[in-house]
Amino acid sequence: MLVIDRAHGEVRFTATVQPDAMSRRFGNGVEGHHAIVWRGGRARHRALLVSDASDHDVRLALDSLGAKRGENLTEDSWNARSDPHNLEPDKRVAGTPVDVFVEWNGSRVPLSDLLAEKGRVQPALDFRYGGNERFQKDFHSGCIVCLYSCPGGAIGNHAHPIRDYVRDGVVYTSLPQRLPPSGTKVTIILKPRVEGS
């Protein structure tokens, strides 16, 4: 279920917690990369939070609140990640900044409080509404919030381009001790920082 709260300028939808999923590796799959993924997306088994709302519906909801899609990444931002001569993997996602929260038992917690980043006291997270829906026909990830500037996600992290993932490997992990048990239903809150609101 997805709710657009115009009075508070936010989108809310339910999701299921998978505390250890970010450390799973499937074939050539990516670990430590997916924060929130739609339950119908290919990346759902590796996501910290599995959304009941589709990435498509989340995009429409953000659009309705006036958030602007950056649409500056290309498929090569991901596909050419191992080519040091291609500049696409160095691009950082653009778009309206979005604050991301997780709520359970009446407490609203920033997503950043549920994650750790190797080498940092606080994880570097600067979420932007990239859009990127046109790439879902190829990626089918269902990714709503990605921890990198990835063309597979509706919202990406401006702080880390894909090249960082190639160079540094997995830097993000979840903090299970700060999360409710596996299978717990929570509410995701996306609050775009729209100018004039």
C-alpha cells in the first residue's frame, strides 16, 4: 500500500525487513548495493527492505509531489563500470534530494542510522531522485533506493558513483542490531526536498 501525504510532502509505503540480505551474493549479483527494492524486482533477495509498492508507483508518487527526476545516468554508468576509459561510471546521480526514513513501533529512523560504511563513522548518503525508469526494461531490478549512483534505481546515492563500487568493493553493510527482526513489516517514508515547500 502506498500513501501520498501532500500535507507533509512525503510518500509512505510498507516493506519487509531482511537484515542480512545485503551481504548475500548470488552468481554475479551485487552485494551491499540495494537498500529498498520492490518485491517484484530481480534484486529483491539482496535488498535490506523489500517494498510492497512497485518502483513505478513510487516514481509516480514522487512526481506528484513535485520531485524532479535527474535522468543524467546511462546504462553504461553500470554496464561499463570496469572500463577505466569510459566516464559514465564516474557520473553522480542528479535530481531532487530525498530524505529516506524507516518507521516501526511508532519511531521514524533515518535509513542512514541502519547502515554502516567501511572507513566512516557515518555512512556517506546523499539520496537524489534519479528517475531511470527507462532502464527497467533491461535491468528489471525493481530498485527504489540504491546506495550508489546506479541507473537501475529510482533514487540513487550522489555520494558514490558506480566507479567507487568497482574500486572499493563492498563498503555498505546493514546493522541488524538496530533493525527489527527479519520479516517485520515497516513503513518507508520518502520525503523529497522540493523547492518552495
